[in-house]
Amino acid sequence: MNMSVQELYASQVFTEKTMRQYVPERFISEYRSCIQSGKMLSKEAANAIAQGMKEWAVSKGATHYTHWFQPLNGGTAEKHESFIAPDGDGTVIMEFSGKELVKGEPDASSFPSGGLRATFEARGYSAWDPTSHAFINEGSLCIPTMFFSYSGEALDKKTPLLRSMQALNRQAVRVLRLLGDTETHSVTPMAGAEQEYFLIDKSLYNKREDLRICGRTLFGSRPPKSQELDDHYFGTIKPRVSAFMKDLEEELWKLGVPAKTKHNEVAPSQHEMAPVYSDCNTANDQNQLTMNMMRRIADRHNLVCVLAEKPFDGMNGSGKHNNWSLVTDGGDNLFSPGKTPEQNARFLLFLTAFIGAVDEYQDLLRSTVAFAGNDNRLGGNEAPPAIISIFIGDELQSVVDSIVTDSSYSKASVKPIKVGIDSMPLIPRDTTDRNRTSPIAFTGNKFEFRMPGSSQSIAGPNTMLNTMVAEKLRQFANALEAGTDLHSLIKQELLDHGRIIFNGNGYDRSWIGEAARRGLSNLKTTADAVPQYFTEKNAELMERHGVLSRSEMEARNEIHIEKYCNIISIEANTLIDMVRREIIPAVSAFENSLCMTVINRTKVLGSTGGVETDICRTLEESNRKLSDYISKLEDSLSQAPAADSFGAIRYYHDKVFVLMEEIRKVINQEEKLIPDKCWPYPTYRQLLFSV
């Protein structure tokens, strides 16, 4: 790195600072007004910004531009157009207009739409998101955009996220006004996505058909040592991994991604990168960039970055802890306890809003992290359980108890907490040790939502968090306007929704029974959770705040169903292929070699017994069992219903996936009996300890 970090940071981003070098100030002011108030950008300003953006990009070596968007497949998409235009004399000029900046028209026929548009209606429209900076990547100017149909329905992840941020801002400012705050003009939901991942040697990865096609291993015997000694977690980073991390950070810094933390995670070959958190929209864009860049940088180092939630059975999976908070335009974090009674009253109200929102819409929130990959992770090896609860720690629990029971508050006052402003005692920051078993934990000034999977876009979960809290704040504003006093409002809300608070061990089996007694949902799998997404209650919520229409929700529901069924089908067919083509023949070949050993021993020694005979019999029985299982799996796939109903998800989980897990057990036992030189695929020992 020849440049300093300060010079490198955002050097490939068209920031407002960079814009000043290429765009007249009057247009920058109009651009700023567009962002702050939603005012329409004039054609003249759009052309000026486009011209400046093009000049800057060309000066950086860019030859193309693309509207960079996030379709409903959960990834990113880009269609590149060159700046060149024929000049009539055999030469070309570099052109880029305001019209091309503001709106694009990519072919949308192959993106999932959930029935929002017919296949023959190929048009999808992309519209510039001026709140997210353009950047240069691989020689192209990338313009973050929204993506929608001809009739205006959202075909992407970004559009609903932006709508939810607006909805939350409206209701939060409304509540603050009722609390006497006349200075705050906007409230922004913030997010920070901690990204976990595995690094695998590329040559070994390419030999595993399941990793290449499915992103995870479909079988594999645990190595004698994996994570039992806790020696990998926060351990010394190996040189090859360190080189990858260094390159990754530099590339992310160029793109304005504030990569802050890097370390080894718990499982062998598992690592984590965490950024400084920012507004939800920027955090979402930057996390998508991070995942793309991780894969690209890994390839440079002859590594593969595996983002699947559970690539290796029996050890830690990878998540994406989503740190969520609310910040005013004045820089105040609404989840930070304050130094004045007024600030603490505000803190308690917003804390209560979050608690109430999560309890009231727990099924909806659970459905946003329900997909095939996360089913393999949730509930085991450091991942949170599928039952949603909120950890607030002992100190805040004392505050809540004081309000609900009108009892003394031991930490700050001998008197009960009354949210009457004047008598409000000082509320300390939470200093309780974090609870790694909790799906949602309060961590001092934010909530850490730990259920999202490592490969997942954070747009969906944050869209729902924003909208749920916006709804609860709307209810609060209505109550306060109707004359309900603040203390009564908070007390009643905590009485109604305190069941969602749980500070204990989420892995303890007794919690399952306790959660059921409290009336909390236990949606263990995608098959259980997805039906809870598109309900009347949730549709009304989304429509009320203008985040998603019923047709947009229904479309996403169809996509969830189809994607789950397709993933399980792909995994099952991959498993069949690997077993039939490689594993059964390899086991038979090894069994045959053992039989020859037995025959030769019999000729020489006259003995027919021995270890080899026992192994041969075990492998013969195992291979026959494996063959029968594979035939059953083929039959289950041939009888599978169309991937268009909740019944289809249920079938693929209960029939196909469950059978795949039984096959995994048989293969794992065979692998333990076969020498590496005879086993057709790299083992966990090789995959996890080769980098």
C-alpha cells in the first residue's frame, strides 16, 4: 500500500467532497436538498452531476458504467454500458447524461419476481439512489439504484428498505415532538453487520462437488480435533489468511467501507470482519460489497471464501450479527441512557417500543431469517435458538421490574421509577456480560440481532425491524396525543410484552417449555416460519406504512417458497450424484482390496478371520444401506409437489432433507473406515487445516 489509509479511504467513491471538484456548488446544494427533503432533482442538476461523475470516473480509468442493484435473489446485479459514443469521424467521445444517471432499463426477465410481472415483460427499471454514493469497481462506475417493475412494484431489496427508513423517521420524529423535542428533524436507523466466513484452499474446494454447487458440505466426518480447545478463536492469524485480510481491508477502504475489526472465529478456518456501523441503507450496500469483495480477494490468494451458514457439520456456523440503533440528526443515540430525566424518559420509551415491536411481530421477524442455509445453523454451536427473545441484562431488568411492579429500583434509587420526568433517576448504561445464546441482545446503546445468516442480505431483516418499530411508535404517538401519560404507557406496554425478555440460557432445554408457557413462538425451521410471513396482520402493517403492498409481499412469499424447495432439490441431486458416481464405487473398490487381502491370508496362513473380514462385512452392509437410501431419495424427488405452496416446503423438509441427513450419517461412518488415498473427496481434516 503506497498511499496512507487517509488517502486510500473512499478514493474510489464519488463522495460529496469529490463532487465539489467536478460539480458547481449550486447543483450540489440542490443535490443535498434532494437527499434531506426528498425534493425532485432538476434535469439541469442531474446533467451536471452526471457530467462530473463521468469526468471523475474516466480520470480513475473507468470505461463503463452500471446501475448496481439488489434483486430478490439476495445478491447484486449489474449490466455494464460503455461511456463511448461514435463521433462521426471514426473516433469516439465519452458520454454520460443525467437521464442515464437517474434511470436505467435492464433486462429483468430472469430475475425472480414472484409473479409481479410476466416472463415476457422483460423490462425492469433502475432508479438512482442519491443517498448512496457511486463508486468504481473493476473499471466500471457503479451507481447504486432501486429496481422496480413497469407498474412501480419493488423488484429489489433496497426499495422496501428505503421506504421503511422513511416510515420510521416519520413516527420517531412525531414521538419526539410529543416529548418536547423541537430540534430533531430526522431519525435514522443505523446498522452494522459483523460478517463471519470460512477460508478454504481453492484446490481442495474444487474437489468437493457439494461445496462448489451447494456452498456447503453434504457429508463429512468430524476431525479428531476441531474447536474443542478454543485455540483458534482470537488466535494468531496465519500468514496466508493475514495476507488475504490485508488485501481485503485495502480494497474495502478504497470503496469507503469502514472495515474495522478482523479476527479468527471459533471454528477452524473461520474468521470475522466487522465494520463501523452506519445508516441502514449504506450498511446494506456496503455489506453486499463486502461479500462480493471477499470472494474476489480470496481468489487472488488461491482461496475460496465460503459464506454458507453451516458449511461443516458439527462445528460453528457463520452468522451476520446485525447491530441496530436509532440516531437523530443531532447525533443522539435514542438507545443511550442520558444524564437528564428527560433523556432517560426518552430512552425508556424507545426501549419499550423496541421490546413491544419484537414481541408483537416476532413471527414476522423470525420469517425474515428463515431459509435453507440458516436452518442448518440456528440452535447449535453458538448460534441463537429459533425462539425469539430479547436479552436486556440485569441492570435494565431492574429498571423494567421497578416500572412494572412499582417497586424500588435498587441501583439508582430506593423509590420506584416513575416516568414523570422530574423524578426520573439516573439509568446507567448496561454493563451486563453479553448473552451469546440470545437472538437479540441489548449491548449498551444498540440491539444486536444475531439470527441473520452469513450469506444473507441484511436488507430484509432491517426493513422489518424498521417497520415494526415504526408501528409501535405510531401507537405510542396516538396514545400520547389522546392524553395517556408517559408512565402509564410504558408500564402497560412492558406488562403486555415483557414475556419476550429473557436473560437466561437460550440453549437450556427448559427454555423451550418456558417459552411455550409464555406464549412465544418456536418456529424451528423454514417450513415452520415462512407461512408466518404473509399474514393479514403483517400485510396490514406493511401497507399502513407504505413499505410493501400486498402484491409485493405475496411475491416475496412465493420467492421464499420456491427458493427453499429449489435449494433442497439441488442439494439432494448433488448428493445422489456424489454417492452414485464416487462414494459407492470407492467403498466397493476398497472393500474388494480387503477381500483380496483376506483371500491371500487364507492361502498362506489358513486363516479366514481378522480385522479385514469385519471391515468388509461392515462396508458391504453400509454400502447396501446407502444404495437403498439413495433410491428412496430419488423417489422422494420424483414425487415432490410443485414448489408453489407451504405444503411443498413441508414436503422438502420432512421427506427430502430428513432423508439427506440419514444418508449423511451412513457416509460419515464409511469415511471413518476408508484411508484418505481411497476416499474420493477431501475430508474435513484436509479442508479445515490446510490454510
